[in-house]
Amino acid sequence: MGEFTIKMPDVGEGVAEAELVEWHVKAGDPVREDMVIAAVMTDKATVEIPSPVSGTVTWLGAEVGDTVAVKAPLVRIETVGGDEAPAQSAPLASEKPSAAASESEAPARPQPAQTKQALSQLTNTGPQEKSLASPSVRLFARESGVDLRQVPPNRPDGRILREDVEQYLARGTTSVAAPTPFARNTTTEDVKLTGMRRRIAEKMSLSTSRIPHITYVEEIDMTALEDLRATMNRDRKPEHPKLTILPFLMRAIVKAVADQPDINATFNDDAGILTRSGGVHVGIAAQTPAGLVVPVVRHAEARTIWDCASEMARLAEAARNGTATRDELTGSTITISSLGALGGIVSTPVINHPEVAIIGVNKIATRPAWDGTQFVPRKMMNLSSSFDHRIIDGWDAATFIQRIRVLLETPALIFIEG
């Protein structure tokens, strides 16, 4: 038998290291060629690492949460026959070693009884086998109280998707023990921040420590826009997505930053340079099972309402499934933060460093408004927006939001060019 050492692969983009966010195996586990053994994260993109060989895991070179350098030893596998194999970097999940390479790494020899027994377990599809699923799907299943080993996959390769878990939940096959009422709970648990959660913590710390925030809140009458949105959704073409208020807000931002280019910009703290962007690249803060991500709708200035909505829907789905690329999660010049129905009355959104502004959307509620003679019901919404006070003065922040208010309250202006 031989030993094959898998090294941390080069995930591209000039990245020299990555964080190990999940092991799919442990020492003593059998593995088969192309089986996913680990997941690593760089920036906000998660990459799965498959095994190039079949055999038995004998050693793991890192723990979840560790940062591992490219080409550092990651896992050792006792292979089926052959002399000791050279250490090699594992291919990414989208790659596969050639047949010639596989043969040279593990020449055929009679299998030891122990290795035969371990490999025979790989033909088992019972609940003892490790399920194939992305980190975001595993997190969703864990939070839903679902054992992935009990979820039947619908894909030919056996990979479990989020919709498989949702179907399993819909069948009501999970059983969660009801807590004993009024019983004392004296347990504590230390949770190490890893992966997405750790990156979010680092990003928030950077933003709040380096950016002096000023938050401005304004009330917006959304009645006319909501009427228009309902009409457009009712009459939309089959290929058009259902409109939310966000595409309208994106187009309003495009018009407003044309008059105040300092707001559609990024600020390099160290160099003291503000970079104004001609393109309006709108980040949409989105909550996913793995945590908060900000997919970017690029060049909103060149998109229609429908195009903004379609791109936003595509990016949101990619973010939820954990398939969004690094390019789709970086490069924003201004960000929208919306909690939908949970938006509350007011919020204090944190700027997405190195940007200088973030627009916070609160929930729409029907409230009485004075029309000059009487109180009438109107659909009202607050915008809670934060600005980098080093770049944006209070007057400029208020001017910008007042321009947004006029555009949203008179939505026909959003569609008028010039």
C-alpha cells in the first residue's frame, strides 16, 4: 500500500491561503476518488476539495477555522496498493485528474484485507455514509434539525441540495423533542467563529473602527410607487420576475448619485484617496444560511427596472445556494440593506467598507397622514441611511436622501431620462 498526501490547492485569484471551514471526513474514514473531503473559504467564496484517489484517511492537517497556506499538507490517504505516492495538490471540485495521473499515483497491487473492508463500505448508501452537500446546505439542515443522512438526493451524483432538505421538511419526517417546561438550563457553549461568520465579524469591526458613521432617517410615502408596482407585476411578461421595491430604489440611486458623485465612491483610508465611480454597482445585503453576503448588481445605470430585478434575483439565488463567485460578491460602490417585513421602524446600517454610503430600507406600514384637510391612510416607509462623515457632510447626506424621497414618492420621475 502507499500513502497519498493532498495539499491545499491553489484556488486562484492570487490567493495565498484559505480558511478550512468544514471536514467531510475524519481519520479512519474510507474515501473514493472524486469524493468531497473538505471545504475551504477565501474572501466570501466557498470551494469544495475532492480526493483524487481512493483509500483510507490516516491524517488531517488542520482543524476547522484554521488558515492553511496554498500547497501546505492537508490530508493523508492510505491508497490501494503501490508504493508511497508523492504529495500533490488536490484539484478543485470542478476539476478531475487524468486517468494517466491516477494510474501513476496508485499502481495496482493486491489489496490488504483492512483496505478492502474499508473500501467495500463505499458501496453502502445507508445512513452510516457521509452525505454529499455544500456547507450552506449542511448549515440549513443543521438549523432545521435534519439529519442529512436521512435525506434522499435527487441528483444522479448523490449530492443533496437545499430543495431536497425543504422537501424532506415538507413531508414532516423530522422529530424534535419538546423541551421540558420550566426546567432550568445551566449549559453553556463556546462557539468558535469560522468561515462566513468570522469574515462578517472582521468586516464589521473594520467598518465601525475606521468609519465615523452619520445616520439619517427620512419617512417616505410609498403609496404611489406601491400602486405602480402592483400594476406592473399584474401586467408583467412571463419572462419578467416579480418586482419588489428594490429595483425602483436602485434606479432612484442612479439618478441621485449623478448629482452627488462623492456618494457613489470608495475611500482608501491609508492613501487618503476617494475613488468616484462612473458605474453604479449596487451591493444588495442578503441573509443566507451561511451568513450575510453582499452580491453586486453591476452597472445599474445601464439597466432597466426589469433588468435590475432579474439580475438581483439571479444573484440572490446564487448567494443562497453558495454558488456566487468572488466577482459577484465584490466591487460594489454603494449598498442597499433591507430586512423586508422585518425591517422595523428605524435601523443603523453599517457601511460596507470601503464604500461611503449604505441605504437602509425599513418595512412599509399603513399609517395615517394629514393631507391638509383630514387624515388619510398612506403606505409609509422609513429609509435609515448611513454615511462616512469624513467624506459626506450632514447637509449632503440629507440632500441625497431628499432626492431619493422625491423620486420614490413620484415614481414617474424614475422613468424620465435626463
